[in-house]
Amino acid sequence: MTWGNIVRKLTTAAVPPEQGFRSVFKTVDKDLVRWFPGHMDRGLKQMQHKLRSVDCVIEVHDARIPMSGRNTDFKYTISGGMKPHILVLNKADLIEKDMHDPIRKRLQDEFQHIIFTNCKVQKCSGVSAIFPLAQELISKSERFNRQEAEDFNMMIIGVPNVGKSSLINRLRVRYSIFSKQTSDISKFFRNI
């Protein structure tokens, strides 16, 4: 299956058959274009300041748009290739299972560790695999300024509306993490 066929299959699954594949893209308001890069830049700088206390970065994206729905700066700006990095493709229940392998193969060059999750399911095998993988990666990595620390700190990042809070809440239920119930703001308050 070619990459074009994969993209077509993913995009046409989200569009009702009577509409077909969209051929026109509406223009975006210029104020939004100016606001978004500044907003993302501020967020990236805030995350970089927290990196000294982070052992592993978990990057969450929407499985329906695995390439275009990502900020490609995250991996290199945040972890710089120095910290263990896990890509979590959330909302995997909204794509066909036969799409997992082609997506994984396409992202394999950029990400070594890719996990598909469905945070709607209480006992998702993908969610269950995140912490054991993170612990393994952290124990094999150089922790630089956190070598003496016994706890592991992880940073969960991603663009808006990809399911970061849902993932945190699933992990919270499973591993006793605390997160705020405020929309758009989720933070770790407890080290694991």
C-alpha cells in the first residue's frame, strides 16, 4: 500500500461519502496565523525550562492525522535527541487496525518507540505499555543532572486536542498521577 493510498484512506474515512475528498482549502484568518506561532513558541520555551527535571518525553498525537497533525519541532526542540522519547498515537480506535503498521513504518525513521492508544477503553494495552517502556528507556539512558534521583519524571507534550488529558487521566487511574480537571491545562504534580 503506497503512502498516498494510506493518506486517502485516512482522510476519506473522516469525510462522508456523499462529500468526497475535499479539493479546496479555506484560507485562515491572518490574526490566527500570527497568534499561533507565537503561542507555540512560548509553550516550547516553557517546556525547555522544565527539561532539566524531566527524564522522558511522551509526545501525544492524533492517530487519524499522524503526519500533518504534529509539530515536528517537538522532538528536536524539547528532547534534542538526548532524552528518551515515546510517540503516542492516541484515538487509535478511530482508524482501521490495518493502518497501524503502515503508519508505524512511515514514522519509524523519526521515532524509535511508537505506541497506539485508545484512552476511551479502561484497559488499553497501549496505555499499559507506556510506563514499562518509559522505565526501561530511562534506566538505559544517561540522566545527566538527575543521576542521583530515584524518581522518574516524564513530560507529556502535544498539540491541542490530541488527548493529552485523556492519556494523563488513564495513567492517573492506573498509576496514581494527579492532573487538573481544567480544559487546556494538564500538569503533573506527582513524580512517579
